[in-house]
Amino acid sequence: MWRMVFKGVIKPLFEDVHQQLKEGDATLEKVLAEVVLRNVKELPPKRFARCMPEIFPLLSKLVSVGSAEVRQVVQDILLEQVQPLLTQAAPVTAEANGR
């Protein structure tokens, strides 16, 4: 269900918002930073981990927008949600590579 909602609603909406930000439209910056991204940041870690394959590419697009506020929240998400997942996966990856 989540992936269907993501593909049909969330991703197209995100693409529209991202395009507006790239064109310099700052009207959505505050809502994106203070509501949408803050809620992503506050997702329980297990839920975030399940959604990361869909969320990460969207976050990656936001690192280059003009809004410092949006970029700061994206940085917080990467450090507080993504980095712990990478740290957990690192030992497994190192073992798989024979290290």
C-alpha cells in the first residue's frame, strides 16, 4: 500500500515541489522544511528504514536547492536517520568483502 501511495501521490507531488524550488519559488520552503521534512526526520527508525529506498532519492535531490533551511533539515535527516543505518550495515558489508 505504501509504495502505491508513494508512486501515485507522494513522488509526483515531490517532483512538482522540487521543480518549483529549482525555479526559485520560495513559497513552499517553510512548509517543506518545517512540516514535511521534520515529520520525515521524526519517523521511528524502523519505519524510516523500511521507507528509505523511496525517501533517500528524494532527499538527495534536495541537497542542491537554494533554501538553506531545507538543506539543513535534509542534513539532519541524513545524520540522524540515514547514517545509523549505514553504520549498522557497514560490518556486514565488510564481512562480505572478506575484510
